[in-house]
Amino acid sequence: MLHTDYAAWSWTPGQGIDGLRLVRRPLERPAAGEVLIANRALALNPVDWKMIEWGHPAWRESQVPGVDGVGVVMAAGNGVAIVPGTRVAYHQALGRDGSFAEYCRVEAGAVLRVPAALDDVAAACLPCPGLTAQQALDKIPTVPGRDVLVVGAGGAVGLFLTQLALQRGWRVWATAAPRHHQRLLELGVVGVFDYRQGGWSSGLREQLGERPLYALFDTVSGRHAATLAPLLGYNGHLVCIQDRQETAPLPAFGTALSLHEVALNSVHEHGSRLDRQALRQAGERLLQALADGSLLAPDRRVFAFDALPDALRALKDGGGGKWVAQLQAAPAVTI
């Protein structure tokens, strides 16, 4: 039987996660420059529950949330060279209907081809955290042998960041919950600290000795990042992955820090064609690295599509691992 509609999670303004409703929506053909993707897996990210709780300027009643997915191209709009049947991953623009659905329409320039050796669930783990980590690293000139700190290395962004920083030849230090310490040390981290222990930064200073931090990547908040700015040496780099520095955290004409913000989703609205092309190429390199084992994905927690609100609550409450819904093969459709 041919289907003309599909299941999607619908957002209700002001009701947060409790306001998500599983509804059926009519399938629409992809417009010029778009592809229609039948989702096989979708991954949850903190930005998902935050937008559902806080709202977004472009969202209206019945908005479909979700930024990350993996699936098969079912149809392509005019001007798109991607062949139906191609398996792709994507990071959706926040202003568009998202991945929390059986089907999603995505700008063709935003899709990443998935290597055949990589399974759907692992591939779905990458777009938001992997591309965020890549953007954070690209802010910093590569000077091998320098010391850098990843704050929150146990999360998905932090884990990818740590591995990519090690591959750049940096000496990487990290903070994370104790359950992550052994894995991070096995990856090659020089030292790892429990951020919940008072005085951990003094311990880091002691171990660094005369080696100043070259860069600090903070995944917590702008305010938190500002408190750590004194750890950086002259001409160091403070990279905020959550929030940004609205005011300089240290006096002028001191250590002369460079301040960086990371805003992955902004590429959809503000990035040029060349910006999006570069990001797509980086994403496909990261997917290939996952496939060949040179990059490790976070531990996965697979859940059923109809349990999505419960999984979002668990993520919001600090449930570890990467939460991924695996969908059944898409039914035949007519559009």
C-alpha cells in the first residue's frame, strides 16, 4: 500500500516536552534544492530539549523539532544531483521542520553521504556534536605540542573534541565525571579531573607547571568559561561551545586572550555556499573516520520512536550516552 502521510512529533508552544504529540502529516514533494529523506535513525541533542522548552522565534504550533538524522533519500527536487536511494546523515536548520519524524525535507547542501560500513545508529551520533567539535577546533591555529583543556569531555561534543585535538598533536587535558576517566586516559589524554571536586583547577595548574594552556574548550556555559580564563597563557584561546563571552573575562592588555563562540546551526542562515561546502566535507571525513575506527562515537542508548519524549526527559536529567531512536524501514510512498 502506498502512503501519503507520515508520523511526526508535533510541538505545542509553552508546554515543553509534555506538549509533544505524535501526529500524522501529509507528505510533500521536495522543493528545488531539497531532498526528502526517510529517516532510519534520529539522535537527540541538548539543543533539542532546550528549544522545545524555550521555543524558537521561527517556531509555530505543530513545528517538528529535531536537528540530527540518518536515512535514505526518497526523492530529490529540481537541481539536486543526489540519487534517490543514497544513504545520508544531516544536521537540520532549527527554523525548518526537523528530524523527529519518519520523513524530513532537507536542503541538499546540508546532507552528508554515509559510508557503507557505518551503521545508521552510529552515523546519527555524529552531525551536531561532531560538526560542533570540528568548528571549535577550526577556531584555533594548529601548533603541535601545546597544552589544551576540554571541559566536559564525557559528553558527545567533548568526546569528539578530545579525539580530534589529540589527532592535531596537542597535549590534551580534560574534565569529566569519574565514569569517563579511564576511557579518556586510554585515548591519550594527559590528565583528567573530576569537575565536581573543588580545587581541580589548582591540581591542573600544578601538573602543568611552566606549561601554560594554549586553548580551553568549555562545553558548560559562557559564565563557567569566564571563570577558567585565568588558566590560559599569553595569546591563549577561550572557546565557548555553550553561550558566548559578552564581556572580556580578564582586563585588557594582560594575557591578550582570543575569545571564540561556536554556533553550528547558524551556518544555515549566515553561512555562504563555500562555508556549507566546507562543513559538508568535514562531516563526511568524520563519518569516514567513524567507519574506519579512527574516531570513536559515544556509547549509544537506542530507544523506540514512540518513546521519544521519555528519552528527551532522560537526556535533560543528565542520562549518559547518546540517545538514538531507530526507525523501521520506511513504507512505500506516493508524493
